[in-house]
Amino acid sequence: MIHELKTEQKYFESLTKGYKTFEVRVDDRDFQVGDFLALNEITEEKEHTGRCCLVEVTYILRDFELLARNCVAMGIRPCSIMERRYTTVYERNENKSIKLAVFINTLPSAHSPEWCLVGDASAPVLYDPQANELSFCNENKDGKYTVSIATPMTAMAGDEVFRFVDAAKIPRGTQCLLIYLYTKTKAGIYKAERCDCAVKRIAYRECGAVVDFTIILEGAAEGGIFNAAKKQFTPD
């Protein structure tokens, strides 16, 4: 689980260098060891600077006599990128990119979709490249952001995605899911977006055992949730 929090400028440098090793916060989010804190730097005027430090919670202290009521002390260590298959995949930088899981429907003509994971749940997605304030795609409902999946993507011979791309002699229409894994609400349930898309084959490598391709997102996205165990998307 990733918790979005604010931190003052005077603490930010110490956080990034690992000098600040604990955080004291109001205990209103069910903080747990192994969670991550996305600490967003703010000025004295409470304005975001655009910088963020990611840290992992290493220990939790509750009901400690020196703590104010309803507060928790957490040990932290800095993390630049966290990558876990089907748990948390998260990255933020100056280009405002995140990493998340991408699924495509390999049976677009069937009554029920067949959602297949592309790669290893670490597809970079760029959004709002000119924006001054950071906002996630699934939180933006006014259609003002532009999303593009970093290319090329790769599929290996033997998996369903490879077979689908192998048949895409021309751009092939289907749907894809963008799974925001840091938004897990309970075991195996995540916020997601479903988009129409076109899959375009680029080239084969390794004697035809590897294929590079692009996914072109088309039209407005539909928000919902994704059940990882059932590979099932439910719209909002």
C-alpha cells in the first residue's frame, strides 16, 4: 500500500539522503510495516514543489507514552523505485511517469474478454507532461490528460500476447486495461481503466521468438476495478 502524504521543504533533503529515519503521523490510515509513503514536498505557503520522496515503513510504534494521542511513529528507509509483481509498481520522476500493469484482451471478438498481462507488470505510462500539478489518470475525470504507453513493448513466443500480436499484420483493434496497482483496496482488487486500443506489430527478434509492438490508446477511458485472481474488470 502507498500512502500519499505532504512534507515540509526543511525535511525533504534529509529524507532523500536517508538522514531522516522516522515519521510521526496521525494514525488514520492503518499504516503497516512494508507500506510505502509518497512524501510530497510543499513550501511554507503549502504549495507543491513537484518533488516526491518514496520511503518504505520499516517499523511501527503505537501507544508509546511520548507520542501524542492518535499518532504513530514509523521507521522509514528511502526507496527510489519499488517493483513487485501484482502488488506495488510505482515510479514518479520529472516527466511525471508511473509504472503499472497493462493487460490486453486477446479475444476481442468473443463474448467474454481474455485479459493477458503484457510483460512483467512494469510498463511505463506517461501522462500530463505539461501539467504543473501531479494527478493520476484514474483520478482525472475531465478528459484533459494525454496518456501514452512507452514503446516498444515485447512479447515472447509461447504466451497469449505473442500469439495475438503475431496475427496483427495491420494495427489490430482490441481493449486494454491499465491497472493502478498502488491503489489496492483489498486482496487482489485494484483501481483500473479500460481503454479501446490498437496493437501494432513492429519487428521480430531472436529468430522470431520475440516480437516488439506498440499499444495505441484510443478514445476516453472507463474507470472501474480489477480482480487480479479472476482477471475480471468491473466498470464504475
